[in-house]
Amino acid sequence: MKCFNCGQVLSNSDFCANCGVNVTVYRKIIVMSNTYYNMGLTKAQNRDLSGAVDILRRSIRLNKNNIDARNLLGLVYFEMGETVQAFSEWVISANLNPENNTANRYLKTIRSNQTKLDNLNESIKKFNKALEYAKSGTTDMAILQLNKVLNMNPNLVKAYELLTLMYMRKGLYIKARKCIGLALKIDSCNTLCLKYKREIQKYLDEQKKLDPAGYARKKRLQENSKMPGEGYISGDETIIPRTNLKDVASGAIGVLQVFVGIIIGAALVYLVITPIRIKNETREVNDVVLEYNQKLAIKNSTVSELEARIDELKEQVQTAEDNATEDAKVAKNNKNLLKAVQAFLAEDYETSMGYVEKINTKISMNSDVFDSVYKTLKENMSDYIAKSYYNKGIEAYDNGDNTECIEYLEKCIEADENYGDAYYKLGFVYAELGNTTKSIENFKYIVENLPDYEKYSTAKAQVPDDMLDDSDSGDSGDSDDSDDEDGVG
């Protein structure tokens, strides 16, 4: 497992050894994603394909880089006949991890069989057409299209579901039961298919009780019909009956005469009638194309106007939301400042500082009164605030959290820019982290601005001579350094 922040391989610690970021939650997310993958694999092996899709999508939502889960999701989609979704998952997987990825092999295998790929694409188009027929109430055309779809893509579960509904609409419940049974062989735990099966069986049981003879007759007729995906009888499978040779001989002359007449008629149609018909049809097609282009131009113009209006409305909504959010933040700042002042007057400095920390200084308050009160409060509490931040920084360092230590010490300096102990501690913390530049900056600040600081000499010793001004090159800091630190204390 690698760190999400720097890519370093993680150890058993809850913190990255390289960048120090907390990876506790990240580790749990990765484990949960892998758990969902294992669950999805089990469901796929048990042919609970729709359940596998749901679980695997959860796995990917937690960790989009879970290549195994994404590849398996593509396989499940492909098994359900959902080729577009399958290709999408494999393409994303191949882009996330181009090397040694089985998704590349899946894509190569499918693309190598262009005929199969064309059939799969065509089956999706025909399914959409069948769906339009079904919505418009043209049930027979929908059934015809769906039969073609399933002969081209026999694993498309949603085509079986729609065909089942069409059969039910036509009253062919026995064929509907057989059709949904084929779908359940592909996806054994599909909830929608199971619901259809229960409704169909309930209806058939009632019909069997009311009219046993009629039920048996319908069952015999519908069960003997060929279902989609089971293939068709080819010309080679047709049995041609024997013909009496004498009958054939006696009718040969009549057949020849009819054949010659057909040829003459066909030639006449081709030479005289066909050019006229082609010309008329061409003119009609051109008129239709012109009308279509005019309508399309009008539609595109209308769409452009509507899109521009939508963008304008979105901008207005966003502006209103931003203003509302800004007003809420201003009100919150005012409330926190009032509570901070009340706590300060009650000499509850710790509570007062807590409210001061909640004030968002990045918001423009546009109020001289607010700025004046906030400035006065911070000036009166600067010593307490600085000391509090310094103590929190030392506590964080003692707990091994250098990042939080630096954050508190910098807040201490923000409250009191001449808090020498904060600069001194920051210098050694940055040195421990290997950030020499920041370390020297803090020690140099002490040398240049705090000559009376008790640990001046130790701070000065940490700054290279070539970075010191001439005025600082002497021994101007002979104060007591009995508590100086050689490292991080």
C-alpha cells in the first residue's frame, strides 16, 4: 500500500514515514475497497451479476485505482451484454495502469473480432429502437426488434426483461416465463427478473385453476415456439421433398415460357420505369433533406439561446449563493467576536482565545468597529495567546507531531512577533526535519532582531558566518546561555 500524498510505501504505522501525513482513514478505505472486491468476486462466481455490479461499484467509489475491481466490473458488464459499460471500465483501467493490465488484453481480444464488435454495437442500436417501439405501444415491432437483438447479443439481460414485458402485454405469459428464465440463467439473482417471474407464475397458476384445458393448449403452442437466441433453421436444414420426374418433364415448356416473360418484363422495368422512379425519389429525398436542414438550423439557434439563458441563470444563482454564504460567515464572525469580548471581560482568557481562533480573518468584514475591537482584543490578549500557542506547540512536539508543533509555533509568532522561544524552537524543529533554509531563517531572525534574547549566542552559532551582517559578526550576545540546547529539547 502506498501513501496517497507522496507515493511512499507505507509501514504498519498510522503515519507516512516520508511526508508524515496521517494515513489511518486512508488505510481503512483501501481495506474496505478490497473487501468489497472480494465480495463482488464471490457474487460473480455465483452468477449474481447484478449484485456483483453493485458491490464492485462501491469498491471503485472508495478507491478509483482498484484495478482488479474495475477489470472484474468490466467482465461482469460484458457477461450481462452491457458492452458499452464494459469497454468504459476497461479503457479507464488501461489509462490508470497501462503496464501489465489484463484490461489491455480484454480490449485487444474484442477488437480483433471486428464482426463480433459490429454485432454488439448494432444490437445496442436495435435495443434502443425496440425501446421506442415499446414506449409508443407498437408491441409487435418491439418483439421483432428484440428477437434480432438477442440473436446478435444473446447475453443482453435488459433485452430479455423488455421482451418479457412485451410478451406479457400480448398475453403470452408462457413465452414470457420461458424468456425470463433465460435471463435468470445469465443473472441468477436479478431482482427485476425475479419479480417478473413471480408475477408471471402467479398469473399462470390462476389461469390453470380457472381453465385447465385452455392453459394446457396455450402451454403446448407457446412452449414449442423458438425463443430468441436459440438460432434459426438454415437453408441447409430444410428437407426438400422428392418430385415426380414425369411431372417435371411435362411442365418444363410452360416454366420456360414464364421464365422468358419474366426476363422481358424485368428488362422493361429496368430501362423505362426505374430511371423515372429514381429521379422522383431523388427529388423527394432532396426536399426532405432541405426541410430537415432548415428545422435543424432553427433548433440549433433555439438551443444556443436557451444555453446562453441557462448560463446566465446559473451565474445569478451562484452569485446569490455566494452572497448568502458570505453574509452567514460575517454574522458568525460577529458572534464569535462578541463571545470573545464577553469571556475576556469575565477574565476567562482561555475561553476568549477559543472564540478568537474561530474568527475567520480571511473574510472582509467591511466594518471599522469590528476591526478596531478585534485589534484591541488581540493586543490585550497577545501575551496569553502567544504563550498558549507556544505551550501547545511544545506539547505537540513531545507527542511526536512535528507538523502540528510547527503550526502552533507559527501562530505564536503571529500573536507576538518577538516571541524568542518560538523562533528558537522552530529553528531546531526544522533542522530535525532536514529543512535547513527554514531553520536558518528562524535563528537569523533572533540574531537580527532579538539581541537581548537569553539564548542569542546559541541561535547565532546556528547561522553560517556568510549569512550574517557585519554588525552581527561580533560577540554581541554575552548573555547567560546556561540553558542553551544542542538539539531539539
